[in-house]
Amino acid sequence: MIKYLGSKRRLVPVLSTLFEASGARTALDLFTGTTRVAQAFKRAGAHVTAVDWTRYASVFAECYVATDALSADLPGLRDALSELDSLPGVAGYVTETFSRRARYFQAHNAERIDAIRDRIARDHAGSSLEPVLLTSLVEAADRVDSTTGVQMAFVKEWSARSYQRLELRVPELLAGDGRAVRGDACALAPSLGTFDLAYLDPPYNQHRYEANYHVWETVVAWDAPVAYGVACKREDLRAAPRSVFNSRRSMPAALAQVVRDLQAGVVVLSYNDESFLDLDELMDICRVRGHVEVMEFPSARYVGARIGIHNPAGERVGTVGRLHNVEYMLVSGSRADVRRTTAPLRAACGRRSA
């Protein structure tokens, strides 16, 4: 699993408990990202629909949610990964853009990313193995990058992991069916179908995930875009409209619309206390679905909050602010469904209801 801002790694056990207590058999993960939550639901036996706008997240969803480990060509996958992993490096777009112009990867790994990605495009484009191979490549690249977790910048000195050899691994595929959908949450919400439980983890601020992880967008798209700036971001990001979820002005109405439009028995929404909306506003949005219960979980902030107080020369120019925030989890639906879903966790965390 890649390093990811907003990752729900710490909350996956809580979400799994909520899912199992709800008695759900179908689940929606509307802003799926790395698919960590969607995987947890699938592992618990759900038929999961995973939705995201970014290319890389859609590939992860095709790999971990839509691919059934019981019917996948595992011998073919292992053979393909073995062949790809043995390729000698060849300098190409990644080497020029993300190693020479920027410093995301050391040259020995950048050249191997170029060679492997070219071979996937040549031999596996459009096949059932393509999203699994791409997932393996992105995860391997993430293990040897030189960032703090987002690709808006890279560290001044090469990270220790960047010296390691990029290694392809077989992704841990899960048994069962699922569905991957790429698109805009607002447009898709009314037409995705009916679910027992829907999980929403919308963006928290103005930063776009396709910009935060533009390297993965490019590795997946493999379209050699013009790059700009020190971070070598995709030129098309300049003209692309921001999501309504990245604007303080438009986000509240957009989230309210999605919550109204979803066809789900129980809706679980996670958000934190340093984002566009406060808890009272979130509860107002969720009340349209009936009863609302809120759980609160302390969480460490992104590592950039601790190291981002230095200038490019490495000199300390600021002071560390908050190191922790509070993650809210709002569960809404009929009173009976919500009470059943939250019952196992009532005594374990801060909670309020309305």
C-alpha cells in the first residue's frame, strides 16, 4: 500500500467493526483512494463498489476490488512480474522528468520504471493483468521514492529507501467480486445503485489528489505530459478545473448533495477537525438521512507538519504547530440501523448523537 495523505489505515479496524455490526452485504467506497477501506469491506465478505476520479486510484480499484483472486490467472501474473522485474533499465520519460529534472527517484530505479512501464504498455494493455501489473509497479516505485508521502516536492537529500533496488511483488489479491468505477462523485452518486452501507471520505482541503500524486497519475496514464515547475507536475493540471470538494465555498453543498443522493441504508462519513466543515455542519448534512451518531478518534497529523518548517536550504524558518487532530466518524440512517452499527464501539470512543 502506498504512502498516502489521508490514509485510513488506523481507522480500518473501526470501519470493519462498523461494517460487520451493520449486517451489510453490499458496500460503496465513494472516494476510495488506495482502496484500503474497500479492501477491508471486501475481506469481510461484501460486494464492494469502489469509486474515484484519479487514474491511479481506479487502477488500484481494478486490482484489489474488481479482480477476484479465485479466478485470476495467478501463474500468468507471477510469470509476467518475473519477466518485468528482470528487465534492464532504459532511460525514458520517468528518468528525464522524475530523476534528472526532479529528484523523486534515483536513476537506477527511474530507468527500471521506464523499462517496465513500456513493456506493460506493449504486452499487457487492455488485459485483465494490466491493472494488477500497474499496481505492482506503483507500489514498488513508492517503496523507493524520495518524498515525505506527497509529490508536491521531494526531500533535499536522497532518502535511505531510494538506494534500494525497485522490486515488483505480487499484490495481495482478494477473493470475491467487486466493481471499480472512475468518475465524479457528485455525478455518479444517484446512479451507482443501492447499498447496505456507503462510506465517504471526501477531500479535506484545497489540495487535489491528482496533483498530490501526479507521478502516479503519469505512470498509469503513460502519456508523457509536458511537466512544469520544480515538482514537474503535469501541465494539464494547470487548466483542469478543481473538484468542488477542493473549495471551501462549493464543498458543503456538494457533500450535502452526495449524502442526499446516495441510495444506502447506512452512510458512514469520516472527516477531521481542521478541514472545511466543523462538526455541527457535518451533523446537519447527515441528518437528512435520519439519526446520526458521531465517534471521535485522535490522530497524528501528516509528517509534513513537522518537517515543513524548513526552507529549501534546510534552515529552520518556522515553528511546529499542531501535531494531532481529531478524526470524526458520523454514522447516519434509521435509528435502529445506526444503533446496531455503532453498538460495538459505543464504550470505546468519544461519541454523541442527534
